[in-house]
Amino acid sequence: MTALHATTSTPIGPFTVLVDDASGAVLASGWTADVDDLVPVVHRSLRPAAVAAADRLPVLDVVDAFHAGDVAAIDGVVVSQRSGPFLQEAWEVLRTVPAGRPDSYAAFAARCGRPAAVRAAAGACARNAAALFVPCHRVLATGGGLGGFRWGTPVKRWLLDHEAAHVARAA
């Protein structure tokens, strides 16, 4: 498989996507200008044999729309991730956490149907390769702390504030 990558500027730094050339599905994404930060987080069964730069990919229009305030723009983006059954389900559940209303890791575990699996729920967030499109930034530590985020807690804080502001304006 060949994958394409492209980068766009955002208010919180460069954002790069790595997509399957055949399907257009996002394999990995994040706030970096270096595709080498993304390739290793793609599951080995989906990892591309070759990676090529593209001038622009259609999914970057969605990224730009999100950063401009359309926080629902990311909802329909096709993502391809692979792992065991719990992680697969957890990543799907992450896509149901509403913008502007983050979950705690405990609430996210309960949303996944496994309320005692708080550490596993946190692990699902940590292993998410498709940042933004699978919005792991919407899960917080118990007590409201930010917890971790692959792209840094300042990026997570900005995303949460951005979503909260734009959801409030839409209401």
C-alpha cells in the first residue's frame, strides 16, 4: 500500500495527515510537519510500503473548516485503524463524544461498556493514531485535569476551548 501525506497550517501549528492512497482513509494525523512522526503509529498491518508527499489532500479542507469553527466537520472523515476488539470499539465510541462536552476517562470507560476498564480506556486514547478525527482530546482525567495527549497538553487545551466556544455559539 502507498500512503500520501500533506500538511496544513493551523492556529496551533502544522497539522499533517497520512492517508491510504487507494481509499482516502486517514491512517494517522497530528500536529506535526514531519510525516515520520506519524508512520510509526500506524498499525503494522496498515503501515504503508511507500509514503509520498501530496500538495494538498481533500481531508485538509475538513481540518481547515474545523479550525475555522466548524467543529462538526471532522465527524464524517473515514479513518482506518486496526487493533484488538476493545481498542477498535473504543475508537468508534470516541467518535461519539460530543464536541464541547468532554468525558472523563471513567465516563469514557463506562461509555465503552466497561466501567472498570479506566486504564484500558486511557490506553485507547494514547494509542489513537488519527488525532482530531478520532477525538481523544475530548477525554479528561478524573477531576477535570487534562491528562495526556500525544501532541502536548497545550494543543489539547486549545482544542477543548475551541470546541466549547464554537458549540456555545451554535446553541
